[in-house]
Amino acid sequence: MSRAEATKARILAAATAEFSAFGIAGARVDRVAAAAEANKNLIYVYFSSKDRLFDAVFDAHVVQVMDEVPFTAEDLPSYAGALFDFYLAHPDLPRLATWHRLERGALEQLPAVAASYRSKVDAVTRAQAEGRVTTARSPEIVLALVFALAGTWGPASPTAFPSADGDAARREAVVDMVRGLVGVPGPL
């Protein structure tokens, strides 16, 4: 990795922490520069503005979740479990998504998010036609509930209260609830 690439990577990592903690309006470029051990002017050279830096951070994380959490409509319970695991391992992403919704509007307006969502709806529609997912709910409602359940105990969730149950029990509950939602036999 070149020096420039290494500096960009440090800036993106520092900006991820800054934006997830403070949002776009509250983030400070000087704090990003200090945390990244980079010259503040380089941030503007590489990204033009604080808003474009946020876009770069957000785009990198959206791509990361799409790459690391493979979607299989035929096994939505496992997908929900993998998404739950991802959120636990990457608590900045739900926070970034929440800040995006608060300060920029709906995530669905982003082309990468819209394309990913559309392909998931199409896959659930096919799984319903094949009898692998219940048809009691529309594909859009099924996906919304899977996403909501997987993020129930995430860091940006209003239900992220401490619990004696632990993450493994919460994950199992998410998978079981999605299994019941989509009509897949299994323990409840």
C-alpha cells in the first residue's frame, strides 16, 4: 500500500469513528485529522469537503455489509443471524445509517442501497413462489421485519438495553423469530 493509500485509509477509519459518534453536523475535520495523524488539508485534497468525506465513509460501509453478509432468500433466518453478527462486530454502521437518515434522508435514495434492496425483494418474491417463504406478507414487509429483527439489539437501536441474556441468546431469538416469520419449521 502506498503512503497516500495508507493515509486515506487512516482518514476513513478516523472519519468513521467521528461521524458515527457526532453525525455529519457535529463531526469536526480537525478531530478526524488528529485521529488519523494526517494533515487537515489532505482531507480536503482527497475528499473536497466534510460532506463528501461522509459520503466516502458511508459508501465504504454500505459496500462492506453487502459484501460480507451474503443474502439468501431461501434461508432468511441464517441471513438475519449473520446480519445480527455483523452489526455486533461493526457497531459504527448502524450509527452511520441512523445519522444518514436523520441528516440526509432515506437510505433508499442511494443507488447502491436501492439496487441491493430491489434484488432482495426479487429474491424473496422467487422464494415465495417456490414455497420456501410464506406468502402471508409481501416481500417488502418480510424484508423490513428481517432487517428490524436483526438490528433489534444493535448499538443504534432504542431496544439496546443491557440484558443478562447475552448476545448468543439474543442472536438465537432473532433467528427463531425470523424462522417463525417466514414459515420455516424449527424451534421457537
